[in-house]
Amino acid sequence: MLRAYRWRTIDPVPYAKLEKPLADCRLALLSSAGFVAPGQERFDESIKGGDPSFREIASDIAVSTLIDTHRSESFDHTGLAKDPNVAFPIDRVRELDERGKIGSVNQRHFSFMGSLTATRRLTHQSAPAIADSLVADGVDIALLVPV
Amino acid sequence: MCNQAVGLVAAELERRGIATVSIQLLRFIAERVRPPRALCVPFAHGYPLGRPDEPDTQHAVIEAALRLLESDLRVPVLVDYRGE
């Protein structure tokens, strides 16, 4: 199935040059592991083509409280349950900040559910909305983690 | 699918001036989708930063990814993670 699927190709490939050292950059984290914070709506497994919505995750979240709502049964979820840092490494990002490897951790991060065969709403609605938020926050760099 | 979704979101952020690096779990998908900068890791689906509760490994992968932001390689950048 993976080889037969018509994958989207990014063309041209956009490029934002890093204009300052990592140690001066504000970082945001994005994960497609379908995590939600306590009280947030789960990703909807019933949407045809996949749920293209996203959740904002506050930077001070206790990582152990994140809830895995990814719909795919094609991978082992036990690692995510044991240590959500495996796909949403907010503890590691905070440590990078404490060690002076990055300038700062953004106050919010974004979670979405990557099991999307239909990508138009992701590329035309969710991704631009996430970008608007991160630009407004003054984010310089983003780390994106699939699952 | 997750690999593709991450790449597509990364591209939008780059268009808006945010430098991105993506973890990728399957090289053939990364080659097809072409996220701007990506670190291809040798881990199973469900374990993009390696095994749970191994912060040293998680740090090693993340720092290898962040180093790609400082490289002068032309996009799309796709580098294999070769360990600490």
C-alpha cells in the first residue's frame, strides 16, 4: 500500500535560511503522533481521509499527561504510552534550552494526526494556521516528529 | 503517512520564513515527498526518537537533526542518522 500510494511531492522545495546561531533561536515542536492534552478533543477516527485538525500544546505541559489518539494500528503504540517524549520530546527541548543549545522554547507547540491520505485540508488550512501562529510568536526554528 | 504530513507542514513553515528539520522514518517516502531538511532515522514506526525512557538517545537524534539547520547543504536535505 505504501509503495502504491501517490505521495505528494514538494516542488519547489522552499528554504528559509537560518539567519542566526541555534543558541539564539526560538524553537517550536510539532508532532504528528496525534497527541492531545487533557481536556482537548480527540482526533476523529471517522473522518474520511483522516482528521486534518490540530491541537495547540502549551509548553509547560507535563509530558506524561499527553494522550495518544493516533488512529493507525500499523505501528506499536506502547513506546508512546510509556514515554511520550519518543514523539513529542518536550522534556528534551527544555533541556536544550537549559543547556544553552537553543535560545528559547516557544510557549506553544502543535500536535496533529499524521495518518492522512487526503492532504488538502492539511496543506491549505491547518498548516497555514499553524504557520501564522508560529510567525506571530517569533519562532525561528521548528522540529517536526512523525510517528 | 505521518512522514508525508510532517514534510508538508514543514514546507509551509519554510515558506513563511521558519527553518525546519523533520525526522523521517522511511527513506523512500522522504525522497518522494522532499521535506526541506530531514534526518532519516533507523527506528521502527512508533519510535521516531528511539526507545522510550532513553533521553540520551533522544538528545543525540534531536541534536543531529538540529545540526542540519546550520548546514550549507542545498535543499532538499536528507541525511541518515548514524548514531551518537
